[in-house]
Amino acid sequence: MCGIVGAIAQRDVSQILVEGLKRLEYRGYDSAGVAIYKDNAIHRIRRLGKVAELDEALQQNPLPGGLGIAHTRWATHGEPSERNAHPHMSQDNIALVHNGIIENHDELRDELKAKGYVFTSDTDTEVMAHLLHEELKTNSNLHHALFAATKKLDGAYGTVAIDTNQPDKMVVARSGSPLVIGKGIGEYFIASDQLALLPVTREFIYLEENEVAEVRRDGVTIWDEHGNTVTREFEVSDIQHDAVDKGQYRHFMLKEIHEQPSVVSDALEGRIVNHKIFVETLGQNANKVFEKVEALQLIACGTSYNAALVAKYWVEEFLKIPCLVEIASEYRYRHTAVLPNSLFITISQSGETADTLAALKKAKTEGYLASLTVCNSPASSMVRESDFTLITRAGTEIGVASTKAFTAQLVSLMLLMVSIGKAKGMDEQTEKDIAIALEHLPYEIQAALEQAKEIDELSKEFAEKHHTLFLGRGSQYPIAMEAALKLKEISYIHAEAYAAGELKHGPLALIDSDMPVVVVAPKDNLLEKLKSNIEEVRSRSGQLFVFADESAKIQETDGITVFPVKSEYSITAPMVYTIPMQLLSYYVALIKGTDVDQPRNLAKSVTVE
Ligand code: AGP
């Protein structure tokens, strides 16, 4: 949520900042700005809209300088506008950028106003700039002043500041919002995601919670929350430079959809040998904990929550232990009762989602056996906060609408389910059946992708509609939920998912000839029930689009369009049926002309409440 870049170098850093912002645009994209130190002053340019607007402004008014900070915003306090865009300044000498939310900003604003500070924006961030300025009156060193200022903040922040009176440094602080420091030769960089800095460095240090750092041309000093100096080595990242390149594809989302066969293969690599499943990288003594597990509590948001719901069906079928699933924003604020010997599992692409992270921190005080995260970001807060980790290996996902990360989560959750099962005595045949299904999955997904043209054609039926219903049963119900989320997210068509059996309890009233109803209908033990639900819709003139296995023998007739999907193994069918759903939402969005990779009002990584 919001992207930060900072740089201090001998050379001009303005283009490094803009390139970094472009790479972070997936995090927020309603306004952007830079502040650059040049000729003993801070010069600031901000623009409403995407980073391209800022880039254009800088082309027209170049601002070369060796010290600068930059920001791309996703509005929380104050509408998207130039005056609310970061960096925010105090008295012409302090410039500051911020990710997160300051909860006590009202009270701090009143105090600062009483001291004569004039506010020019509606943001919580401007409070931080003035507070830092105020602290500099008693703490002349910039990092001391930032340290003192952060002690007065309630809320979350990742922040970078510069001061015209101390132009040999940037100072940074983190609490609840990630920041990474990059090292060059005689130059250093700061960003909210290492992706921003890949053109200039591969060497990184992540700032830990409540740390403050001073970043100079000749080095970095980090202090912990007690003011003690911290020693930490830079590590070389193996992330691919082209992770932020669309290649031959028109959108990142399309590229990421098409990457799924290799994403699944990567997730399985080294983990299936002779039809046996081994996941050895979860952490020390994971197996000992798994032996004792009698229940699972899964927590996530959005797409990751839908993945958790699919896993519930698998866990209760194969492990025969209770699997509770809950949305993180609900879990974190309610009184919870923990089942005996429960394992707490978070699922997250980014590993930084504020609600999921807060739920994890809460769970650590509640008597769970242990915590485990299924996460796509190895250096994330959730990975650091959890006892055990399963990395989903989907690679960097740029499209705000999650696609390949979802499939990788499902595969990882299945591997995790088997790992727990084996520790608790799962029989070899069950393990073998699951292993075989997983081994075939990349090919089944590839076959589903090859139907992209037909789905493109089908999408025309949806583009003019205002609503769509998605129906599924069993483990395909969460797939219908994920399909509805994708359609809403990128095409802005209102979509809902229902467990097909629930239709008659209310939603059937919505059905008429203008209501497209998408049904996910694999061949499984619920197919006959689902056929009855299809009839319920057809007899009320609903317009049905049924994604079904050929053997399901659902006849195309008036009001029913059948789209064939091949999925041999019912356990992995949720992953296979996900593909046409993703393609459908993508092609509908293309017709509607929305911003597919950066849909309105959204951001990739939701690090604020
Ligand atoms: C999905 O397309 C969304 N962009 C969103 O629902 C996302 O899955 C959710 O915000 C959770 O993010 P996380 O997996 O990074 O925790």
C-alpha cells in the first residue's frame, strides 16, 4: 500500500527514483511525487494520477540531485489530489514520505497547530513531517529526532525523511510497514519493496520492526527500538530482474495467468519423489508439532481467504480434523476460543497484509501449538513472525488481481495438508493418489490455458451485464467465490458466489433472462445435485454458462452454454477450474477497457487497515 523509494549517491538519482516508483506502482497509483535536494534546498514535484504524470513533469523540469525521496500513493487520509500527494514538507527544510496509517494524527495535528505549524494537506503523513521538524529543535541529529518522533506515533509506518540542514543522509523508520535498504558502490537506496531497486542493486537489508536507520553515501547505521546499534549483513537477492517485465503479454495479469503451469511445477520441485510427498523446508521440528495437531485455524484475506476455504474441504476429508477458516479482519478483533492442539496458519501472497499480520500477532498470545505461514514473500513480516513457513514459489506477482499466487497457494496448502497427514499416519495410497494428481496438474492447467481464445469469445456475453452469479458446490464453491472476486475486481461488474444448494434460499429471486449464471461443474459426487440447481435456474429463464467436464453430460440447449474443461483428478480440479474463471474475468475487463493490472481503488499489498 503506497510505494516508497529513496536514494543517496554521487550521481543524479532523479531517474532512479522515478524508475523505482514505476516498479512499485502496483502498490498504489492515485498520485506520486519526489523531493530532491539540490542547491541547498529541497525541490518537490507532485502529480495527481500515475507515475507517468510525474515522469512527464520531471522531463519538462529536470531536477538532478544526489539525494531524494519519492512516493506513489494509495489514499487513506485525504482524497487523491496533488496537495495530498507525498512527499510532505515542514518549513521548507524537511521532506518526508510515509506508508501506513497514523491513528493519533488528529490529536498530534492539534498540538502542532497550537505550536504554529500550518497544514496544507488532509493527510496523517503531514503530521509526521511537522513532528520531525519539532523534534529537531531539541534533537539536532536527524535520526535522534526521528526516533523521538516515532515514539509519539500510534499506528503503522514505513517512513523516510531528508533535511536540508543534514544533506549527507536519509533517515528511515519502520513499524508495521516494510522497508528495505539497498547497497550500491558509494551509494545507498531505500524502498518499500526490493523490486524497486533491482536496476541499481542486488544487495539488501530488511529493516526490522521498530528500527530506525541512517542511510549515507558511505554506509548505513541501524538502531533497535531501545537505541542500541544493530549489526546486520547485506544479503544478495536472487529475485529476477525481469520479474517486472510484461514480456510478450499485454498485461501482467495475462502473463501471470499463463505462468501457472511453471509456477505449479516450481511449487512441486523437489517435493514429490516416487509418488511420495516431502516438504522439508517448513522449519525445525515441524513434524513433531504436526504429530500433535488436532485442529487447524486458517486466517487470510481476499483471494488468500478463498484458498483457505478450499483447503478446509481437503483437511476435513483427508485428515479428519476440524479446520476453521476466518477472514483476518474479523478474527483480529473478536473474542476467540482456541480448540485444543490447534495449529494457526496464515495465508498471504505478500506476507505484509495488515489484518493477517495483526491476527497472527494476536494468535501468538492465545495458546496455539504453533504458527505457520503459507506465503509467497520469503523476506516478509509474516515469515519472520511465524514459527514455520511454507514458501509458495509463485515468483513476483505484479497484477493487483491475484492469479498465479492463488494457484501456488492451493498447491502449497495441499502439500501442507499431506505433510500434516503423514505426521499423523496418512496411508501411503492416499499420499500416492494426491502426488499423482499434483504431478499431472501443470499439464491440465496448460490444456485449460489453451482454451483462452474460446473464453475470449465467451466473454462478450458478460461485458454488457451489470451482475453475474457464480455457483459451485464442495471445494468448487470457494472457486466460484474467487471467480466472483476476480470479475468484480477488474471488470467492476457486480458478482456474487453462492453454494449452489443455497440458491433456493433467496438468490433465486434474482434470476431472470438478464442474469448470467456461471456454474463450475466438475465430475464429482455432487454433480447430480448441481444438475438440479442448473435446472432451477433454467426454469426461471436464467442465462447459464456451465464449465463442465465432458463426461458430466450437461446438454447445451436454450439458455445453457456448456464450456468443456478437462480435469482428470477431482482433488486438483479446483486449480484447473480456476483457470477459465481467471481468463473469463480478464477478457471481460479487456472489453470493458478497465485498467486490468491496476484496477480502481485497489492496491496490491494492503499494509493498512
Ligand atoms: C486478490 O485479487 C486481491 N488483490 C486481494 O484480495 C488479496 O488477495 C488480499 O488483499 C490478500 O493479500 P495477501 O495474499 O497479500 O495477504
